[in-house]
Amino acid sequence: NAGVMQNPRHLVRRRGQEARLRCSPMKGHSHVYWYRQLPEEGLKFMVYLQKENIIDESGMPKERFSAEFPKEGPSILRIQQVVRGDSAAYFCASSPRRIPNYGYTFGSGTRLTVV
Amino acid sequence: DAKTTQPNSMESNEEEPVHLPCNHSTISGTDYIHWYRQLPSQGPEYVIHGLTSNVNNRMASLAIAEDRKSSTLILHRATLRDAAVYYCILRALMDTGRRALTFGSGTRLQVQP
């Protein structure tokens, strides 16, 4: 039973390019959460999605960032026109349900470097 | 959300027990206490959670104070592989599920050989 798969593990983009980060949740998990971790800082929540729906995007920057979790396929976090400040580790987590006494399973992250 | 307070860092020696404290004086009666850890260059990993009673699993034990205003994560025999940042997080039972876990700054545990 594969865990949460994120790819790519490392992504380098020039300023102004687009970055697309993929997250395949664990089998049977329909809830996906994206977090961002800046160097030497804690994890910051970005967005929570359930299949085909955005449940909570309160942590998403208002511009350039978008996320989706289609009926088929992985969840995608998309960053348009990247800037140096977007350089960070982006983690995805999944869970099978919303109930609060259940742990999340995290992926190993995508490390985005903007040059 | 109720707030948790943890020491910034702790040190331990290999093969000795480690007690990682967490204060949550504003916890409500229906908040679950979760612990996660993040090893270097990896995503967070679920460790344990509890509500009122002490909990044990293969990774650790969770001791919850009688008034629930504090808890302690116990690693019975620290190994070098336990060096990580440990996060104590509260999750409300009445959470409709619209809120994700909120991570604080955690405790950075260093394990000396």
C-alpha cells in the first residue's frame, strides 16, 4: 500500500515560469491538504480539497496559486509566474475522512527552487 | 483554535527516555491532542493522539494530565533516528472537518550518541 506520493521531489523554475506540483493520496483517501514550509520555518496550511471540491483555501495566496483535485488523477498545486519567495518545500497530506481523531499521512514533499 | 506551547529544543542521550512536554491550558473538553514529528528533509509523520486517557503505541506513549491542560510525549528509548521536530497539535471534536491541522513551531529534539 503505497503512501502519499508527491512528484517531482525537486523542481527548479526560473522566475516567471509556472510550477505544477502533484500529489497522489493514499488509496481510499479522498481528502487532500497542501502545506508550505519555508526554510527554517514551520508548516503553513494552504488548502484543503476533497474530490472535485475546494473545502478550505484560507491559506492560499490570493494571486498566482491554485489547486485542484479532480475526480480522476492526482491533486495539483499550480503556481503561476513564480518568484524567489515561492522557494519552499510543499507537502501534501491525505486522510480518508474528516473526523478529528484520525491522523494525516504526509508525502515526502516537493522542494521548489526558483532561480 | 486553542494554543499549544512547547520548548523550542531539547537534548537527549541515545537509549535514554525522553519526555517532551506540551502545555495547552485553553484546551476544551472535546479537543483531541495529536503529536506529529518531522525528520530532516521529510514530511511530518503521525505519532500518537489521545483525548483523556494515556495512550501507548509502538512509537511512543502519550501521558495526559488529569486536568488536560498539559500532556507529555514519551519516547521510551531514544535512538539517533528519533532526532526530529515534534509538534503537539489540538484538534476539536466538533470540528466540522473544514479546518486542517495547524502546526506550531514544535520542539527540536537532538539525540546524542
